[in-house]
Amino acid sequence: MQTTRGVLLLLLLLSTLAHAQLLNNRAPPQHRLVHKTPFAFRVSPLGLLYDGRFSYRLRLYEHDSKVLRDNFIGIGVAPTLSPAFIRIGPYVEFNPTTIFGVWSTVQFAQYFGSFDLLQSFPGAQSTFSDSAIRANSARKQATNGFEVTIGANLTLKFGPVVLRSQARLIYADMNLREGDRVYYDQFYDVLSPNRGWTITNDVDLIAMLFENQLLAGARYTFTIPLYDPARHFDPTNPVQQANNSMHRVGPFLGWTFFSDDGAAFNNPTVFLLIQWWAQHRFRTGADTPAALPLMGVGFQFTGDFLELSRK
């Protein structure tokens, strides 16, 4: 469990910080076949993860304005692989303008029963600290299910400064142990409501320097599980409330080695992310020292499989 969970949190950085495959020096062609290939490594704890996106994009209309020109509708596949599980499913995206887009995935998930995953719990009041998960490793199970994610991205640029937000609404349906209503979702580091919704958002304030090669700024993340009191709380527990929301903030640095519009290997970028928890049931001193941050590094590249043309 420790090998995988931290890296999945780092993946939230990779999903929005790196280039969104927008072209720097020209409008997109009518047809594009693109990929995004991120890898993430985390220390304290250790972990490794791959989370890819492969999609076909159809340009909706032509426009010279940079605010409008990168528009498209796309469809593809979203594979995710770690030592503990595999997820795969269709991926759709819709960008009516350069600065705003929506997307969604429906992924089948298979957990292998390794690295203390997957662990489920009777209700939202349950203890899901690192210590509890290690102590309850016998509860890990090989299981499966599916997850639906609906996302919305907004990017605003003011000179070299970029403000961007990626919001997600997640619905999960996993095959849990009988009587369990929630499970620990290591991706978002929350106790997720089974057959329920979770909302999360990453907000980045970034300075793009040295011809956009250096990215330096800060990220604020919040995650809120939306429990249904009638379905996600353990009725045998005398405590009938729980605040499992999470807030964390901290700096990151990124370096893009080069950018070449239309290249199959493009925008190779490395990242460093450090975030401290401002609110977490167990990471602000109750189980994990508040001074211990989320720390990770990542590498991502993007590319076009089809030769670019203006038409």
C-alpha cells in the first residue's frame, strides 16, 4: 500500500501541470491523434505509476485567436497501471475554447490484492490512518469495480502568470466486503463513499519563465467526499458524523526540456511537488506528523501520432 498510494497523489500534479498538448506556434489541424504519457515516483512513501491518455481529436472550427483556436472534441482510451491495480476505459473530451474544457472517463478497475489494497470499512466514521491500514493488512482484497470521473478545466494566462483549475466529480462502485460502505481511495487520499460521489479540485498559480521552460508556483488541493448519511455511515457506530475532507497546499517546480509542435515525443517535463496538509483527519498530527509533506517527482511527455497540417 505504501508503495503505491503516494505516487497516485502525485499523479494529480501530472494531470494538469504539464502541457495540455496545445500548439505553441500554429492552430491545430483538422484531425489529431495524440498521447499523454506520465510516470510518477514518490518517496516517503515509495511508489511508481503510469497513467496514459490516447485520443483522437477533431477540430470544431478555425479561429486565429489564441483564446479560441485550440478547440476540439475527442475520444480515446485511458489506461492506468501500478503494482497494485490496473484501470482502463474510454475517455472523452470537449474543448469549445482554448481556456475551457470538459472531459470524462469510465474505467474498469481490478485490484490485485497486493500492497495492502484494496481495504474497505464499515462506514465514514472508520479510522483509515496509515497505521490502521498497515495494522489491518489482512483486510486487503483482490476485487474489481468501476469509476466514473467528470472533469472541468479552466486556464487563464496573464503575461507569464497562469492560473488554472481542474475540478473533478468522481463516482465509484467497487465490490466491497459484505457490510462495508466506504473504502480507502489512495488516489485522492480519502475514505470514498461506495456508490457515491467525491469532489476534488486542484488550483495552480504558475509563473512560466525562460521561454516557458521553467514552471514555478504553488498548488492548492481540496477533496470532499459526499456521504449519504443513510448509506455511508455505520449504523452500529455511536458516532454518526465524520469530517474526512482534505486540504493541502505547497510549491512545485517543473522544467520542460523542449517543445516541438507535432513531434511524436514532445514536451518532456520533470516535476517536483511538495504539499503540506492544512486539514486531514490523520495527517495533521493525529497519526502522521503535520510537518511531513507529500513529496514526489514525475516525468511526462506528450506527442502527436499523425503529422500535423493546418487543414
